Amino acid sequence: MSRTWHEARVLAIDPTSKGFGFVVFAQSMHLLDWGVATLEHNREARTLVRINGLLGRYDPEVVILEKTGVRGCRRGERVMGLLTAITSLARSQHRNVRCVSRAQVRQAFSKRGARTKHEIAASIVELFPELFPRLPPYRKLWMSEDSRMAIFDAASFALAYFDAEMKTISSH
């Protein structure tokens, strides 16, 4: 059974150097699930196995990933390869894959006055208070990024996608 856009289930994934963060939305902006997977050994293969499990569990119509190859994309070679592998995995299961750039995220969240990653994460918590326990503290320059930020990066990609889709829908 095919779902309409407003009923479509969306899985957004943000791979990191040590695993990935994800969010699942159902019925456009209903947050269904979220989490971080930290993987120690054989990360690429284990990441794909875990993502395949999420695809099977949530049966998303759309998989959202970060758009690479654009200005401002600062992903390493390994993570960019992983994004390509996730795209192939999703498409092999006949799922739509949409890529969202960091610039699209900044544009979508600028309406809420959020410019930095932490401001965007705090804005997401305002929309989805259930994510508050996962909000990392503000990161100082010398600190490594908290692995939980991948949840908020994934959510920001999904919400920027919804923002773009709503513009597309409202313009027709």
C-alpha cells in the first residue's frame, strides 16, 4: 500500500566517523524514533547492516541523507563512501533517496533564528521536546563533537526536506 506524502514515513541518517545517528518521522512531522549507533570494528559493513535493519523495521518511503559534492560539505572520504553505500542500499530496496545540503538546513532554520549547529539542535528540541535529554551541551572549540549531535543533524536534514516539500506542495 502506497502512502501519500503526508503519511509517508521518512528515515533520515547522519553517518559519522564512529557510527550514525538517525530519526524516523511518520505522518509528515510526527517523530517516531531516533538514536545513535556507535560501532567499533568493521564500521562500514556493520553500519550498513544496522541501516538495513532500520529500513526493514520502519519501511520508509524516503531516506534522507546529506548532500555531498557541494560547497560547504566537509565530509571525509570514508563517510562520503558510506553515504554512497547507503544510497545504493536504499535504492536497491526501491526507496526514494533525497539529499539535503547544509545550506538548505541553514536556510530552513534561519526562519527560526537558528544559524549554528547548536542553535539548530536547540530549535529542534523546541519542536520535539522529547529530544531534550539527547541535546549535547554547547561545544567549545577544543572539544570533539558529541556523538548525540548526529541525531540532530539527521533531524535537521529531514526537517529541511519537509520545508522544501511544503514549499513545493504550496506552490502547486
